[in-house]
Amino acid sequence: MTPPARHYLEFERPIADLEAKIEELERLSEGSGKAKIDPEITALRGRVEEMRREAYAHLDPWQKTQVARHPERPHFKDYVEGLISDFVELRGDRKFGDDQAIVGGLGRFRGQAVVIMGHEKGWDTTTRLKHNFGMARPEGYRKAVRLMDMAEDFGLPVITFVDTAGAYPGIGAEERGQAEAIARSTERGLTLEVPFVATVTGEGGSGGAIALAAANKVLILEHSIYSVISPEGAASILWRDGSRAKDAAEQMKITAPDLLKFGIVDRIIPEPAGGAHSDRKAAIKTVGDAVEAELKALAQLSADELKHQRAERFYAIGKTGIV
């Protein structure tokens, strides 16, 4: 799919200014001769890369939250396009309808048949509305259960990609049993008798995320976040002031290093300098390599061992006092 126009975050403004200057010099070089201006452009490009590496090496939790939400970050359909061959999408929950906030189906991951699913946020106004910004309704989670049932029936590993602000909180979703649907999807993940690897690629928001992440191994991209509530929501509850989201992000321990320390995630996947959105192809390949390594290790376990490992993993999280 076509990525949107370049989007700069607040802390990237100096980089944006320098890249604008480079573009201006490139236009001038077309008319006045490249020999004189090209060395300056090359030097400025080197400076941009240096600034980008420096900025992304020292992100605070709120800046990481902004990066995790970056509109140019690879989405589920990008991962399918880059990692999955022979993808066949399966739609509907066989009860109410199809929810495009969660997309899934069958395909081959580096030659191995798998069931793959994930949150899709969309990339422009039309697709964001179609996918409801990645916020699934009950039928989305019931579709996930249906796909996990199929995976177990045919002995196929499950791969999921998590990127959602949370489950959709609308009246219709609540009327159709949102909480029960999330619980059933989480339960099905925990009871699967096949390998299950989940990757948090952007936001991992609350129950809407864990419903697709009750896995044997939970991976997370370097600048992704995973939390029980959004920083804005936590600030509204703690201080009755949503503008204190930055303070909440710092207190909540939602970044990859803290999550690894607490045992919430099992592996941090490094991102290119400048974040996954700066080199989408490289980021997708790195994620694929990590998922492949985890699946190979899990393939050595029996069905009972897979369920036991998964149960022990989540029991251990409860023992830390982290919810």
C-alpha cells in the first residue's frame, strides 16, 4: 500500500528543517549545476542521519508513544505483503459480521503454512474509517477465535501483529458483548495447542491488545508501547487532566526495556535508525527474522508443553504485581 506523505513528530522539527533545506538546494542544483552544490547536499544528508540517530537513541517514554503511533509505521497489511506468500483472507465471525479492525487468514511464512492475523489501522481517511482505526468490535475478536480454532484443527502456528489503541468502546460493541469477546479470544490464545508468536508493532492498548497477544512468545519493536491504558486515559484518571499524558507515560513503564525487565515481553526487536517508519522494508525483514527464530524454537515443544509454557509465562506476570 502507498504510505502517506512524510510526517514529522515534534522532536523531529530540527530534522524537518534541515531536510527542507536539502530539498531547496536540490532544486537550485538543477538550474545552477550540480558540481557546486552536491558536496553541500551530501554533507547535509550526513548531518540529517546523525541527528536522526541521536534523537532516536535518547527518546523519553512520551516520545516513544508518539513514535509507536506514527502514521507511516508499517501496518499489518505491510507485514503480510513483506512476509507472507499465498495469503488468503478469511472474513466474518459466523455470528454477526466481519470486523476489518482485525484482519486475518491463511498464508505461508517463509515456506511454512501459518494462520496470521493482526490489527489494521488504515493509512488514509477512507481506510482508517474502514478499519475503524484498528479498534475492534466483538465480531473482530470472535473472528480471531475462529481463526485460532482453525489453526489448532490443522496444526498450524499462529502469528499475530498487535497495533491498537484498544477495543472499540461504542454502545453497539458493548451491547454485542465486547468484554466477553475479548475474554474468549484471550482464553483461546492461552489454550492453543500450536505455537503462537505475537509481535507488538505499534501500540499495544489494554484488553484489545492482549486478546491477540496471549502467546508463547510476545515480541515488541524497539519503539513500540504496551499498556493497560493509554497515557491520556491514565492521566485523566490519576490527575483528572488528560494533558498530563507525558507524566503518565513516564510513570507507567510502557516502553520496551521496562516491559522486558518485568517479563511482559520476551524480546525487543531493534528498529532502523529513525524508527520503523524510516526504513519500512528493513523493519519488516527484522521482524520476520525474529518471528522465524521464535517459531523454530517453539516447534520443539509438544502441545502440552506449549500450553504449560504459556500458562507459566502469564502466571509469572501476575506474581510481579504488574497487571
